Amino acid sequence: MSLAASALASAVVAESAHADLGAPTWVFGAVALVIFAILGVVTFSYRDVANRHAAKAQAHEHHGEHGH
């Protein structure tokens, strides 16, 4: 690493130690947890969607005989 790069890296580290995040650090984790929980509920809501359309499933049932 060159002298300029290490000086820049140390300046960035020193500056980030004094940065105000605007909220306590645990808030960022809580927000991420809530977002992942919402995404999980959305994903879970698509469970078993194919079985809601019985007419379509019966129309394509003959494809299973050929191993497709």
C-alpha cells in the first residue's frame, strides 16, 4: 500500500469514528429485521398458489405420464 493510500485510509477511519449516524446502531438492525419479516410474509403468502387453480392442474395432468 502506498503512503498516500494508507494516509487516506487512516483519515477515513478517523473521520468515521466521529460520524453521527442519526440513530442508535440497534435501530438499523431492527429496521433490517422488520424488512426481512415483511419479505418473509410476502413470500409465505405465495405458498401453494398452484393448487388454487384445480381446473388448470387437471388440464395439464396428462404431462405427468410422460415424465415431464
